Amino acid sequence: MRLQGKTAIVTGAGSGFGAGIARRFALEGARVMVADINAEAARSVADEIGGIAQGVDVGNGESVDAMAAAAVAAFGGTPDILVNNAGVTHLPAFMEDVSEADFDRVLLVNAKSVYLIARALVPGMKARGSGAILNVASTAGVSPRPKLNWYNASKGWMITATRAMAVELAPFGVRVNAINPVAGETPLLKSFMGEDTPEVRAKFLSTIPIGRFSTPEDMANAALFLCSDEAGMVTGVAMEVDGGRCI
């Protein structure tokens, strides 16, 4: 029960890594708001773990503010933990062939959302003098793959934002870290690969020394440590959870 008595928001928690993190946090004693643009998926996970479901569009300021207000009302204050997990990608393509609409969507969901959610929740964490923020970045921000250029860039932005946030918020008792997952068995996997065939999977797996895709459980284990009091001296870290991909 490493999060006993803690409260948490996990965005993009209706599936994939976010759902895995929400489940683990609840198992470890946290009260979790399961936030997702797919309200039905959020409700399904929340019902499973005894959490709170919240529909949210993380790229929309009004929707983010409503999520923050709902969390404060449900928890009786600003949550102890925030996991910025919601993310999207564009399909593999040469950088000049990615549509402007796809570029805007990737930067909106992967980058601007971090700003919008910080604007809504950081003041409460600072006032309380404690908090843990985890940004789910990617190995793509460290070792980019061709034809995912703007997704790579958005995750590199998130890693830099994590470090900048950590430096600014440390005097206020708020820690900010990131995890860099390698491609995992989530709904986004097909989008990263362009198509899901044995040949394409084998090509992806050949770049991961441990020889398998990551799982939501892998991310949940790393997230649990970084968001727990055990990591009280850890801030500004972008932890690679990648089976050796970035070596």
C-alpha cells in the first residue's frame, strides 16, 4: 500500500498505459480519477478499481479546468499525484507529408495539455507544499524513429518540459519526473507501426534488446516508484522503460 491515503489523476486512463497505471495506483491504496476523452472507457476502468470517472479533452482548457474542479471536489483538495499520460501520434510518413491537422493534434494533446493541466493544478500543489507529477514521454524523444518526426519532437518537448518544471517547482515541494516507454501493447501500437503484421512487428522488436514490447504493467511499476514517497529525492528524471532500446 505504497500510495495509501494519496489521491491521483491519470489522464488517458481509459486504456493502455494509463489504465495500467490507474489500476496499480488503486491497488497500492490511492483514490484515482480515471480521466479520458472516451468517457465510457474511463467509467469502465473506474468501476473496476473503485475510482472516479471523468471525461476530459486534455487539449481544451475549459475541459481541463472542469476535470481539475471535479477532482478537487471529489478529493477535498488538489490531488497528490498527477500523471500526464494522454497522448496521440500521427501515422508514419515523411515529415513534409504529415498534414497540418495531424501536426496540430499531436502538439495539442502531447504538449499543450501539459501546460493546460499544470495551469489548473500546480497552484494547489504549490500552496500545499507537496505533489508528484509524472509525464509519460517516450523513447521517441531520446532516440527518434524515422517517419514519426513530429511525434518524436512532441516527446522531446515533454522531456525538456519535465526538467524545466522540476527545477521551478522543487522549492515548492513538488517533484516532476517522466518515463520514456518503448512501443507497447497498447491501442497506439498500430499507429506507430503503420500496419500490424508479423514482419513489421519483427522489425520493431529487433530494436529492443530485451526482445519484447513493453506492457502497461511495466509502466505502472515505474510510475508507482516515481510517484511514491520512496522517490522523494528524485526529480527531473526521464526514466527509460525500454528494454535497452536507447542504449
